[in-house]
Amino acid sequence: DAVVHWFKMDLRVSDNRALFLAGEKAREAGVPLIGLYVVSPQDFEAHLRAPVRVDFMLRTLRVLREDLGKLDIPLWVETVGKRREVPGRVVELMEGWGARHLFVNVEYEVDELRREAKMARMLMEKGMTLQVAHDTCVVPPGALKSGSGRQYAVYTPWYRSWVKHVHENLELLEMSEPPARNPPEARLKLAGLFDCEIPRAPEGKRLTKEEEKKFAALWPAGEHEAKKRLAKFCEDVIARYADSRNIPSVSGTSSLSVHFASGTLSARTAVRTARDSNNTKRLDGGNQGIQTWISEVAWRDFYKHVLVNWPYVCMNKPFKPEYSNIEWSYDQDHFQAWTEGRTGFPIVDAAMRQLKGMGWVHNRCRMIVASFLSKDLLLDWRMGERYFMEHLVDGDFASNNGGWGFSASVGVDPQPYFRVFNPLLQSEKFDPDGDYIRKWVPELKGVMGKAIHDPYGRGAEVIAKKAGYPRPIVEHKGARERALVAYKAGLESG
Ligand code: FAD
């Protein structure tokens, strides 16, 4: 007999709810614990996994294999071509290992919930058990209800209720212990499983050798890196987060999203560690930076709760049905200019180049480029949402969909549609000295002073032209008017 923990977006040993339960089950039964990970290239396609994200995940698996190995727990990595064959293959593997109990942390996306339901049926037919745990959110979806008994569709009251719920259920922040070491005979009994190779990224999701090197240095993988980064952030930066979080030229945020997205860091550990660095036990008290950071981590919970309550957001539909009738543009030249960072709006172009260069973009700039795509260019926001997923190292369906819904004003608790970011004002406010722009748009390196925000409009035309920097592809004021008309018309026809 054996117990299996199926790793998914929870690629860590410490503070992992289902892994802890699996370990307990194995210890009580005196049987070994086996870790399993299923690579499904078709899943990568369906979920638009960015090559840089796949690479991060495969590097993480190596760390995980080593950490589990120290506990004499093997990590078996199985590649399954077709994703509908995944549950059947998991059952086959379990049969081969003589395992009767499977443990997983729930993933809340529609496809994954369906797969879990299928999995549960198949296991039941074989007399096997499936135990699921809530792990990825601090507060499990479904736990918070508004006064009228519904899921909150507005963040602020939801957040108040989130804080209250955590304060009243402090076990939600408690850490789960890593599983106990496997019995000594496990090494012998499961010998073949310890030699499992971590596969290469599948065709179409592969980085070049150069990119592999660059991204490995930018985003070191594994839970130890995550913990180090969290500790350093809590020591050096978090107290100033409220002021520094909006300035993309400084490292004022945690850069932990890649770890949350792959599960190399648990949100519980993050919130608990942040709270413990505060001089209060409250999540909404004490240092302003710490409070603000915790409330940002809570946004991640919020969007996952939204996904569970309104699963149709997984199906390419706007959260607000009345926004289905907006007539979007599908202008390929505009879209290409946006993806390439050649719109002629320096702050937009810097952000889009940061996306390609790092697989990550500062939150302020994600909002700026999302607003620009959906309002200034009136392009279908889903084109941008998709492009982000295809390029982000931290691509996460719920947060990405939520962020696009917010910026394009079609999501839950969105920016009102008539609030259109002015890229020039955003640039002046959040990149006042142009350092961020100069870093990512080297054509404008020689442009001094305020001209950096709008080289063609502010007298730096000669430099910009000579360097081949494009003129703005739209005129903001007119584009804004066009967006307002289109949004209004869409809403009225709905
Ligand atoms: P910090 O400022 O240090 O915040 C800490 C953590 O809180 C983040 O790591 C993240 O897990 C969470 N968080 C912060 N802001 C948000 C938010 N607005 N929504 C949800 N969670 C948040 N985040 C993703 O993790 N994956 C995505 O695919 C993603 N796509 C986005 C798309 C758009 C259009 C927008 C506007 C935002 C998106 N975000 C996404 C949210 C946010 O931009 C990133 O989480 C953040 O920039 C990550 O940097 P950080 O770890 O330094 O954040």
C-alpha cells in the first residue's frame, strides 16, 4: 500500500495542506508517501502557459524532487499527451504502486474542477479514495458571504469580511508541517521511482539556451528562493510599500507573484510573515505598508473567490453580461504595435518591453497597458488577456482575468468605464524622471526632462526620429472620446 500526493500549483514541501494530510495518512498506516506530478503538454496549450512559466515550473520540480528526496519521498513526473487521459493515467499509476489514497489541493478553474470530479468517480469505482484540501487561498472560496447571503462583488466590503474572518479563525494562518520521512524500507521498495527524470519543456514551450540562462538568473526557482525573497522583502521593503508600490523604476514590490502562481510560496505563510513583521497582531493595523501589502495578497484570494462563484468568467465572457455588446476593434496593426512596444507612448512601450524582457510587469504598468489596449485602441480586452498569459512568468487565470476585467471596465468591481487612464499623466506621475522608460526603451535614452513622456509632442522629435522611435499610433483625446461612445452604445444596446 502507499499514499500519493498529486502536486499541481502547490510545488512546495512546507505549509502545504494536502501534502501534510497525505503525510499523516501514510504515517498512521505505516506506508510510504509518493509525490506525483503530471506534465500535460495539451494543458499547457489550453491554459496558454508562457514558455517562461513552463521553464520556471520545470526548474521548480527539480528543487521539489531534491527536497522530497531528503525525506525519502520520491517525486514521479509523468507526461500524458492528452489531457482527458490524465485521470485514467493517475489511477493506473496508483494501481501499479499499490496505492489506495490520493491527496490533492483543489484548483478552482472550471476544467480542473471537472477533472477532479471525474477523478473522484474513477477512484471510487476502484475502491480508492480522494481527499481534497483548500490550500491556495488564505480564506477558502465560499466562506465569505455578504449580509444578503451572496458572494461579494465589490472588493472593499469583501476585504473587511476577509480580515474579520481570519481574525476569528486564526488557524487559517497556521502553517502545515512538512510530511514525515518515509519508512526506511521505502528507498528499496520504491527504488525505481527515485530515478525519475524531469522532462524538457514540450515543443512550442521551449526557451532558447540564452533565454533559459537569463530567466534562471532573474527568477530562481523553488520554495527556498521564495522564502528568502519574502524574508528580505519583509525586512527591507514592506514598511515603505504603501509609497513605493506604484513606482515601476524602483524595486518597491515583492516580486513574489511567480511563487504564488506556482505554489512555491503559500499565501498563508506570506500573510503570517508580513503580520509578524508588524507591531500588531491585526492584519489591518500597524504599519501602513504592511497593511497595504496584506490587502494586495488578499486581492489574489478575491479573484479566486470570484472564479468559484461566477465560473462563466472562465469561458471568455465578461463578468458583467451587459458589456457583451461593445463593438471592439480587431485592428491587427494596432495590436502588433502594442505587443511589440511600438505604440509611440513611451510608458506603454516600456511596459510591453518589460513583459517580453522579464516575463513580468509592474502592476501599475499592467493597468496602464491594459487600459491603453481596451480604451485607447478599443481592442477586445480578451486579446490582451491572452497575450499576457502567453508571456507572464506569473500568469494566473483568476488574477489576470480580474486585472483585465478591472482595467477594461468589464470585470467584477471594475474601474468605471468613463475613467480612462491618460498615458501621459500616468507616465508623469509614476515615472516622473523617466528612469523606467529609459531602461526599457533605449531609443529614448538621450531624451532629457519631461520630453521623455511624449518625445514628439515636447520637442525631442529629432532624437526620437533618428533613433527610429515611432510616433503615437493614436491621439489620446480622440481615442478616449471614441471609447466612451463605444462603451455607452454597447451598454445601451444590452
Ligand atoms: P506585490 O505588490 O508585492 O503584491 C503581493 C502579491 O499580492 C502579488 O504577488 C500577488 O499575488 C498579489 N496581488 C497584488 N496585486 C494583485 C492584484 N491586483 N490582483 C491579484 N493579486 C494581486 N497577478 C498575477 O499573479 N498573475 C497574473 O497573471 C496577473 N495579471 C494581471 C493583469 C492585469 C491587467 C493587472 C492589472 C494585474 C495583474 N496581476 C496579476 C496582478 C498584479 O499586477 C501582480 O500580482 C503584481 O504585479 C505582481 O508583482 P509583485 O509580486 O511584486 O506584487
